[in-house]
Amino acid sequence: MRKIIVFFGLLLLLNACDDGDFTIESFDFTNATTNSCNSGESGFFIYKISDNETLILQLPEASFVNTITPLGEPRIISINSTNKVIYRLYNGSLSNNVICTTIPPANPTVTKEWNALSGNIEISTSVNKQVDENTNATEITGYTHTIVLRNVNFDTGNGNQQLFTELVFGDFVTSSLRQGDFDVNIAQCGSDNSFLFKIPVIGSSTPANVPPQAMTLRIDPSLFVAEVTPENQPRTALMNGSSNFLRLVYYNGIISNEFLCASETPTFPIPIEEFNAANGITNISGIIEVTTTIEYEIPTDDQSPIIGHRHKITLKNVTMTKVSTSPELEVSFNLGSIYEFGEFVVLL
């Protein structure tokens, strides 16, 4: 009799644990590539494909901010009616065209769909850089957003649910704003040699991640003396954040010489991202060099009349740091061992 009682007790305990709310299933998208649909439009989402399965995260594109996160402090987004996580199983192999199409294809078709009821989406962001081995210049190419789903509870249909305490979605990479072609002439405001700038040409063929921008150099005008500098003996100064100060600014609209020379700051366009030069260290970094030569009237020979002095500005090992309200999250890049800012002529 005692054995019978123990048997029924165990049976009741097992039935109490299996209330029909959870199923034991899993999926793995670790090795799958992250793609996106509808970038820059409504209905943006990212997804991964593994054979005939897909895992979809539908959340605002602005969730992927190009700002690094502190170590161990990811951005946390709650799963709800706006921020969705969806798992789908199809009856055939998938392609990106199938997922992103606005009109569902006849094949393959969805055979199973799970929708997340609750949980959190954690996003940790780091910066990606590439190095030019010839010049030692670094460039910010984009940002990697590592996504982990926490305590995600899926509605698997028929009253069943599946809970994942941790589900690694993987990485999603966004591009950064990129520099334009600064191989253009130096401009200045009238005869003011203390403020020089360069504006790359932005045209219809310019990539979307190369916005209107300007590189401006506030520089001590005493570096532009009307005397030829001895060979290999340029005049030098250091970046100091005031009288010698380099900025790279990206704008949300087309800019002009008049815009940069305006005595009052225009209301449009406005800066969307700004990098400032770090202060220099003697013989190490943030160095400004000015080399001065004679400018002759064409044709150039010993008999040609002198019309002015040509000043060539070279920057050495200048680090540009993105303006941020949190210094510990600052992102920077280097213009390289030698960066030719450009030349301009001061007429006699």
C-alpha cells in the first residue's frame, strides 16, 4: 500500500510541474549573418537566417546609436508591442528577398511562428576602425552592436510558451559618417589667415554616409611670416584648443564659405557630429608645421617677378576626438604621421 501511495504522489507531482505552459525547444543562429530591411524607413527590422528558420528583431532603427556603451552597461530595450522578437519556421530554404519582400511569396510559407511576450533586448556598442599601414592614419568605419536577449518568453501557440533566460542574437554593424575628399583648396574669410577651412564637394554620386562637412583650422597667424623657411626647418606650433585648433564637423545640410564665415551662427544647417583635435605634445603629437616658399608669376624661373609667399601646412600625428558628454565614451581617430592640410598664397 505504501508503494502505491508513493507512486501516485510522484505522478501528481509530475503533473503539477507539466502545466502545458512550456515546451522544450531551442534554436541556434550563432553562425548566421545579421541583415536588415527598410533602413531609413518605417518598418525597420533586423534578422538572421539559418536554413529554413529566421529570427527577427523589429525595433526602431534609432535603437542602434553610434555611441559606445560602457563595459557591462548595455542599452536595455523592453520587448512589447513596438519592440518585437519573432521566430519563424518555413517549409523551405530562405533568402534575404523572401524576408524583405512586401508581398509574401507563394513559397516558402511559414509553418511555425513564435512571438515574444516579454523580456529584454540588450545592446552593447563598440567602435570599428581601420588602419592605413602606409600613413598610420586610422579611420572610424562603423560600430558593432552586440545583441543579447534576456528572459525572453515566446508564445509558441496552442497555449504553450518557451522561455529563454539568455539568447545570443549576435552582432549588427552600422556604418559611421565618413570623411569626404579634402583634396580641395584652402579657403579663408577675406584676408584673415587665422581661420582656414576646407569643404569637400558633395554631389549626387556621393555616398549617403558622407554628409556635408568642413575641416576648419584656427591657427596663429604669426606662423605665416613673409620669409622663406630654411630647408627642413619649418615653423612649428602645437594644437592647444584655442589659437591652434582643428575641427571636423558633419552637418545635416549643405554648407558654404559664407556659412562658415558668418559672424552669427546660422540656425541651419546644424552640426550632427563633431571631432576636435587633441592638444599636442612637443615632438610627439598634435604638431603643426608651416613651410614658406616664394611664389613667382608664371612661368616660374629666376627672372619671374615675385608675387607672394606660399605657405604649406602639414599636420603630424594629430588625434581627432568625437565630442561627447561622457569622456569615458569618447571615440577618436588619427590623421596619420603626416597629414597635408594644404597650401595657400599670401600676395605681396
